[in-house]
Amino acid sequence: MTYLRLIAALAVLAAALAVARGPAAADQAVPPRLVPSVTVEGDIVTLGDLFDGDITRPEKVVAQAPAPGQRYILSADWLASLARSQGLTWRPSGPYDRAMVSRPGQTIAVEDLLDAAKTELIRAGMPANYGLRNLTPLAPVTIATDAARAIGVREPMFDAAASTYSAVLEIPAGDPNAAFVPLRGVAVPVVAVPVPAETWARNTIITREMIAIAEVAETELGRDTVLTAAELIGTATRNTLRAGRPVSAADVARVSLVDIPVLARDMRRGEEITPELVTWATVDANALPADAATDEAALIGKSPRRVQAAGAPVRRSDLQSLRPVVVAVLNRDLRRGEAFNPDDIHWTTVDASDTPADALTEGVALVGRIATHSLRAGQTLRVNDIAMPAVIGKGKLVTIQFSTPIIQLTARGTALEPGGIGEVIRVANTKSNMVVLAEITGPDTVRLAELPTN
């Protein structure tokens, strides 16, 4: 009997252990976790919106939801206090454990608000061709996504004598949480005209998609204001036009497309334009400069006067002809009065437009001449940079010679300036004081090319 009781007791204990272990292992509690980003649709925020896991009362209201289209942030301290008050084991790990609560919304534009008010004001006696100019700026109104977009208009009033109006908008109409927007302003005659939907840059070709229709006060319209979208489509802007503003006929021009030669890449001054560097572009003839090159021959063989961008119209005044010339360039620095040696210069080919007009060109003998002032290596030599060594000083007495196959004459003179052999200087006859030009032929002789007439 005792044995049977022992067996029964063991069976009861095993069953109790199985019951105790089985459900506990299969249904362990999930600790609460913070939801960092919360989106709510209604007016309240619940405990279950902010925390996941095993929560006793997830439906408990803990905060008011933000307004439609708005959001706010719940701090770590606020969330920790909430968790303690609700018996949750969650604790923030740091100050950045926070929750952002957002509420989506649908926005009603200012234009829709005024349209709703205008409909009721017309019923109250306002002419249909009048537009509303509110005295205070209006802002778009955002409502809940599940709310009806109906706009209620209360107490619409129009004073025909003063052309003033007033009304109160209820948004959404009939909603307990509706927003009330007061309107008060002046009604003016308006005309629906096409305007830029966005700002148009200069030389923009206008398409139908770029045009919006706006009501503009008659007093703001000029004699040449464009009144229909058809007048704008296909034209090009002459100037930058602001969004929402009326367009005048002088602001646009009919597009006349032409093909012109342009550069295939950016080019610098001095580079030669060859056929492979020329391509074609289609542009509006109205936007072309008056002297734009319109044929390929005007470009080939020329060079830009300055950096010329690829793809842009090329003005004829921006081009120059290439004319190669050979000029002398110094290889070393020279001091004033120092003589030139054969190795002191080298000859290089450059374009004439990049060379001084008085540059020394190929064929000028430099050996034996001297520098008239200090010269730096690398500079192009000019006529005034060189001179023959002076053999006659200023004020020196010289013999003036003149000879032909028939006659030979000599006279005494005074040099009025220094010079070297081969240079022409001014000489004064010592008897007549007549000043003549003569070529230096020696240390004390000069030669006249012809006799003076006086």
C-alpha cells in the first residue's frame, strides 16, 4: 500500500512539473521596447503607439496628437516618467532615446480657399468678374487626411458701394475640430491671363506646360499684355520673366531657328580653328549677336581673340587672322651698353597679333649691336632695344660729305646727338646753322643722301 502511494505521489509531482515548465517556456514575457518614430491618424497617442512588447494596457491614452501635418518629439525623461507610471520595465539608455510623433495631413491651398469664398460672395451680389484681394496674408490650411475637403463659408457679405467683402471659412465644414479663417478685403475687376508658372530665364522657348492661368487686376494690365496662352506658346523670352506676373508682347519674340557653326571645344587665344574643331548648333536667330558668324568659312583658319566657349555663337569681332612672323627672343639678361653675341638670341615664330608692332623680325643683324637699356631673358626684342655702339658723341665736330658721279662736296658740322656707324643723326652746319640728317660713316664723318633745298 505504501508503494502504491509513492507511485501516485511521483506521478502527481511529474505532472505538476510539466505544467509549471511547459507554459512558462512557451510563453515568456517580451520586455517593452520604445518605438522611435510614431505616426498617428487620430487626435490621441496611446501607450501602444509608443511601446512594443508585453504591455498591460496598450490602449491607454497618454498624450494629445499633434495637429494635422505637424509633429513633436517626446524626450527621454518624459518617456521614462511615463514608463514608471504605467509599470513598464523600460528605461532610457541615454538622452537620445526619444520618440518623434507625426500626424499626416492634407493641405488646402490659398487659391482653393479664395475660390470657395468667391463662389458664395457672387451669390451675395459680387460681380462674377471680380477677384478677391484679402487685407491680411492667407496661408494654406492643413487638415486630417481622413477629413472631408469641404470648405464652409459663413456670413458672406459684399458691399457694392465700397467693393469690400467679408466672410468666415470653416475647414472642414461641419467638423467638430474645424478651423475658422476670417476673410476681409477688397474686390476688384480681374482678367484671367497666362503667366509663367515658374520664373523664365532669358532666351527660354515657352511650352504649354510652362504656363499657368492667373487672375490679374485690370489696373495691372498694359496695352500689350498677352491675354491668351496661344500667343505665348512657341515664343522665346527676351528677358527674365518672374513667376505669376503678366507677360507683355515686348517680353517675347517669335522663334526663328537657324543652324550656325560653333566650336566643338573651348579654345584659347592663338589656337587655330581647323575644320574638325567646328560643329553645328540650332539656335534662335533672334538671340544671335548682329555680327555672329553664320558660315563655316568665317571660322576656319582664324583664332579666337580671347577664350571662346564651345557651343556658343562666335562673333566675327572675336576672331583674328593668323599671320606668322619670326621674332628675336633673348636667351640671357643683358645690361645697358652690353654687346650682342650670336648665342644671345634665338628666333621663334609667333602670330603677328601677339607681337609688338616694332618687334625685331627675321633678317635684322644683331651681332655687334649693343643694348640701349637693361633687357631680361625671354623677352621679344624691339627696335628701340638695340643700337650700334656710338662712334660720334653729341657736340662733336664732324665732316659732312656729299658725293655724286659728277660732284663731291664737304662741309664742317656739329653732331646734335650721338650715334653709331650706319645710324642717321641730326647735324648742324657750322657756317649756315642749317640742320640736316646724315648717316654716320666713320668716327668723324657723316654722309648726306641729298642736298638740302634751302
